Amino acid sequence: MVRIIHTEKIPIKLWLNDIEEGALQQARDIANLPDAAHHVAIMPDAHQGFGMPIGGVLATRGVVIPNAVGVDIGCGVCAVKTSLKEFSRKDLLTIANRIKNTIPLGFKRHNKPVSKHLLPGIDSEMPVIEREYENAACQLGTLGGGNHFIELQKDTEGYLWIMIHSGSRNLGKQVADHYYKEARNLNNKDHGNPGIPRQLSRLSVDSDQGQLYLKEMQYCADFAFASRKQMITVASEITDDHFKHVEFSGIINIAHNYASKETHFGEELIIHRKGATSAKKNETCIIPGSQGTSSYICRGKGNPESFKSCSHGAGRTMGRKEAQRSLDLKKEKSILDDRGIIHSLLTTKDLDEASGAYKDIGMVMKLQSDLVEIVTELQPLAVIKG
């Protein structure tokens, strides 16, 4: 059931029972923006971010806010279903190791640029993209670190799936940082607004800088998809080479860090999804869990109250450093080992991505039953992280 806060300029609608104070204050901040429209929607995986809660959906009139999209522009998830139902742990271990040895993980990148035909084309002025293009060409098809992953999973019918969560690497960060600085400088020149935190500095969508940001943001989203697609291709080729004659479904792709022009409540608005997934009526959605927990392929219900959105995952309950300090490595490893999951939890520094650092994905799914319908549940078999 949606909880509504009516104390701010526009309502805040929350799909969760409790929310950390920092994230709640950020929800209040965006609800009080002069350009905020209709209401703010907070998904059940929400937690504090930079400027705006991760797991938040913000509608604005005539402005775009770089930090309401975030630094990993276009970050999202791809998944493919295979025709395989017969496979052993040894098979999975072999495939996982081959993937780890083929796809650069963490801070690693390709030694030389990938073929230019794999990158989205540049058809207009995009200063940051042009500056970072060669670096980006060495990062397309690489995983990155943090909560990004490659997983081998099994659905409720026993079929093997490949799922990849990744973003736009350094390209998205460079675009985000550049236009946040531009927005901050412009807001300062206009003497700003004392009620608006600097982290929520905005750009008019009719301004030159606003138009450039939207174009470069979209390029980053296209780049992130191209990167996930390349990794899916590599992982699929490795799987097919091992098993022979494997059939693969079409790629399901979703992004959860972007802004787009959409019509809601009879009005064209700029919808910012920061750690939130589009869930239009009958739209296929992917909601991944944390390491060692279920992920879900869902069908959107098109609920207008969430701006036709849903969560992008489980959501953190503690910061990375806190998880490394407070979680028990032996206990977290045993949870995964007891379930027979091939995992990436090896040392205390890996505890920032242990399931104990995240919310219960089952509860998250229950809290958004009015936003999505579960099509299939995917159980993790092998987890590869950066």
C-alpha cells in the first residue's frame, strides 16, 4: 500500500514501509523544487544517493537535473534465456571462468579500442563524448565494479539464463560531472535559489546546455546498452562453444539511470529515473536481486502513480564501508556455499556486495505488487563481479 507524505510542496508517494532519514530528506528536497511536477515517487529499494534518493522518480517541467540521473548514466540490465536445461556445476564453473578470463572486470579495460561499429554513432555536436571517445572505445564490453555483475541463473522451468548489470563506465561519469558543473555555475550566476541544494542544480531543457546534456546523456545510455550487448554476445558465444547448438532468446534490456520526455497526467514532463525502471503496461522489466538472491523478469502494470515505474533491484541497507566493517565474511560465504552458488565473495573487501548489505528482495517485490507482475523468478547459479 502506498504511503503518502503531504507536508511538502508536492506529495511524496512511497512504496516502502520505512526509509532512512538521509533518503527521506532528499525526497523532501526534490519535492520542494520549484520545477517539480505532480508528486515524487519513491520505490521500495530506495536509499540515499547524491542529491536525490537512488530508487526515486522525479517529474519536472522544463528542466533536467544531472544529479537526478546520476553518474552512471544508462546503467541497466540485459538478460537472455538459453535452451539449456541440462548442465552441471562443473559446466557452470568452466563457463564462469572463461567469461572472467575474456571480459575485463573491475577497473580493467581492453588494451586497444574495440571496432568503431560497436559504438553508437555521433551525428551532432557532443563535446564530452568527442573528448572521451577513444577512452570509451577501450571500455565498451567491460563490466566495471561496484554492484555490476554477470550471472548464470536458472528460471522456474529449469532453463539457464545469462544476466548482465553494467553501465556507461567512465563515459557516463564524465558527462554527469561536466553538466553538473555547468548547472551549478549557471544557477550561481542567477543567484540560485536558497531553497535548492547545490546538488540539485538544473538546466533548462530549452537552453543550449540543457539540449547538449540530453543528447550526451542519451549517447551514454546507448553506449551502456551497446556495452551490455557486447558482453551478452561474448558470454553467449562461450556458452555455445561449451555446450554446442545452444539457442538464445532475444535480449531483454532495461536502463534505470536516465531522464526522458514522457506524458503523464495529460502533461509532457521530464521524468528522471535514478535507480528506477520503466514499467509501462505489459512492458518487460528486469529486477535483479543482490549476490546470491533471486532476480525477476516482470511485466509492468503501467501504474500512473509511480509514473509507470518500478524498483531497479533490492536496494542497499548499509554503505560499502559499513558492510565491510560489520558483516561476517564466514557467515556470508556459508549462505552462498550452502546453496551451491559459485560466487565472488572471497575477502572482507567483497562484503560491500554481500546479500547482507541489501534489502530482502522478496519483500521489495511484495511492496511493488501494484507496479509489476512477476513472470519468472531466476535463481543464481554463478556470480561474476568486478
